[in-house]
Amino acid sequence: MRATPIGHAGILVETAGGSILCDPWFVPAFFASWFVFPRNDQLDHDLMERIEHPNFLYVSHLHGDHLDEAWLADHVSRDTTVLVPGYPTRELERRLRHLGFVNFVRTKDGELVDLGSGLQVAIHVETSITDGPGGDSALVVYDGDAVLVNQNDCRTTDLAALGRHGRVDLHFLQHSGAIWYPMVYDEPAERMRALVDAKVDSQLTRAMRYVEAIDARYVVPSAGPPCFLDEELFALNVIDGDELSIFPDQRAFLSRLDAAGRSGILNIPGTVIDVTAGGITVTHPIPDADVSAIFANKGDYLRAYQADWAEWIADQRGNWIPARADLLERLIAWWEPLMAIAPHLRQAIGAGILLRAGDLDVYLDMPAGEVRAWAGEPYKYRFEIDRALVETVAAEEAVDWSNALFLSCRFRGWREGPFNEYVYNFFKSLSPERMKRAEAEAQRKLDPPDNDEEIELCGYVMERYCPHRQADLSVFGEVDDGVLTCTLHGWQFDLTSGTCLTATDRNLRVRRADP
């Protein structure tokens, strides 16, 4: 088995049974904020040919640093077979079909799939209502000789699941930040220092827990950090280690691995990791001294990288949509129907949200379910965002502002009191499909349902609420060939017996409807 990191979470896995291209990301993401570090825009021709013509394509989830639609549209052969995680809905598959891919293998959570010629894979899904149609996923690859786990940034709650397919040789996983918190919040410098240090420590500690649970022979830092080349965001790069940023590079994680007696592999895009019976061989695409210089002279490296992309960044900023007179009216028409779907979610937020979009102040009255111009009403949450960015995501009707906007770090935030997950759940669920799911999750937590209530669905009478996490089956239940799928989290039940096909102790109460 050969694994070649190609930048961020991108990996080209090559085996005798075929090649798998994982999460290729080349076009900078999130309003030209995130760039691949170290850079991957100078890979050699032969490697790029193999990247563009894999046997299989695996995209772990929908975020723009993993699903690079702009690059995939022009570079990857449409004959490639796509390995689809077993998410509750097919949003990811729809996006890839829209790009022209036609061959799909739909997998089931954690189950091995034989791809032929001795190549097997299993995709483990971590569902989360806050990430829309599923959440995230991790890939296990087995070629008869070696096992590779590509965890990318999937925060699986079953720490041992990824190691159940055999002793792991290579474990790729995230160690660095992939969020805007706490840097965008208005905090005194001393308080921000404490928040950043705590966040970095928690990231590294979480990664080490996965390392210990999977117990791979070698660990490969992956899926970050990004770097920031727009001068407006350049301070988010961790260069000397004193920056107020949660984006430390591989050196911090490799130090922890070394202290714990674990073997870590420093890598850059194009590094070749060969797994053979004799062990592991690592070959960099440039001399080792030049690899070390990327990190030792990181500031100079980033400035040269920035100069090469300065014109592109300026062009991207020029594409942001300028102010339009009807922005408030469009937000009202878009968001108020979604608020009507989600009374429990609004209750969980429980207060007003102020969105300051340049010269326009928009007030989201969550208790009342209304959107209007702000007239000085009290609020507990505030977002300050460039008007052009709000106009752009509004014009696109972006259903997930976490992916479309917030991950750019191009905003300022403030809140009164502790973090409230439901605020961001709202902005991640800006479509009827997503908002129904977010509301069902909020209702499950705030107002547990009466499990005695029944519904009729496709000729069967069953309990209304899924035995797994009480999703409303009148909304999320789908019947196909005698099997009920709860599309909120993907759990399945045999309708003849009520047996849960996903777990052993969550059977469904069901019977045939009277003729």
C-alpha cells in the first residue's frame, strides 16, 4: 500500500486492487480565507495525473476544504466510482451527481465493502444534527497486507470502531483547529490568550485519545491546519507560537506523539509513505532540509506563498456582491418561514440575535419568530459581517452559514453568557429539509415525546417516534422494500418483526394496518 498526502485532508491511496482519492482540495475555500498548508499547487505532473484518474473517489463530508466542487468539476475523471458514506440523506451524492459523476457505491456505516482484487473499505459515519445531512465520516482501507485509517476531522464517539478491521498501520487524523472560535469574539487579550491555549490543548488532547484508542503503528498529522494568505487574516497563522490562534502546525502534534512514545510522520503534499512487510518508508518530494525549512522559516514561506496568490485573492474579493436595496426583505422571506418550522429551536435560543451587515442592522426576534430592522431591542447574540459577504451568501441562499461564511473567520461575534449551540444550529439549517431536522433534535431534547403515540405509514402502524433518538417518523420515516429508515440519523428497522437492523436493543413497535 502507498499513501501520498496531497494537502490538508487529501490522500491518494494506491494498492494492487486500485487507487482511492480522498478529499482532494486545491482551490482555496471560505471566501478565499483558507489555503492548503504546506502548499499543494506545485505537485509534479505524474502525481497529478494519478490524482486526476483514480479508481475511486471518497469525499468525507460537505465542508469546502473537503468537497472542492470547483476543482472536481474540471479535474477528476467522471468514470471514477464514488464511495458514498451512509448518511441519512443523499445531499452529498446529489452534489457529486450535479458535477457529473454517475458511478456510486453506497456504503453502510462501519460495514466492510469488497471493491475487488483484494481491496476492501469501510466508511464510519458520525451523524450530527448540526452538520445537516449526516455529519462527518472516516475511511478504513484494507488491501490484504496493510490497514489505513483516514479519520480526517471526524470526531467519532466510538473510539475503538476504526480499529476493528485489523491492526492499523497508518492513522491519518486532524490535530489542529477547524473553527472560528475564539478568535472572532471580542475578548481582552489576556482572556483571549487563555481561551486560545485551552482550545489548542483540548484539540491536541482529543487527537491523542484517538491515537491511543486506535493504536496504529504510525500516525500521520492531517486535515489541517489551513493557512491564511489574505493580509486581513494573516495574523491567524501560527508562526512563532505566540499568536492568538488555534491553528498550530504538525510540529505541535508530533511533539506530543514523541513524548508519548508514538511514531509520527512529518509530511507535506507529495510525501510518499510506502507500507510493506518490512515496515514503513517515507520519501519527500523535495530534500529533507527543504522540508524542515518550511516549518523553521514559516513566516518567509507564507509570505512567498502569499505573493504568488495575491492577485487571485484580490479577484475573489472583487466578486463579492455589493449592497442591494432589498436585502432585508429577502432575509425576511427566507428566514421567517424557517422560524415557523422551529418553535423548539427558537425557544432554545430564547433571545434576540443582532446581525450587523455593514450599514444594515437586522434583528432576529427568536421568541416571536420574526425578522425585522433593528430598532434598539435587547439581544444576547451579535454578528458583525461585511455587507458584501452577507449579500453573497444570501444571493446563493446558502443553507449552511458555517460552511459558507463562518469558517472564513471574516466576522466578529459577541454573546452574553455561555455558548448556545442552537444559535449556530439555526444558521447551519437554512432550508426546510435542514430546519425540520434541527427542530426535531431540539424538540427531542427540550420536550421528550410521548412514546405511546402511533402513526400509519405505507400500510404499517408504528410508534411515532424513533426508538433511537425519538425523531418524528411522520417526518423522517421512509419505507422501502419492507424496511423503515429514519432519515434523521439513518437507523433502519425490519417492518415485519420490528427488529432494529442498526443495533440490537432498539426494536420498533409496528404492525400491519387493518385492511
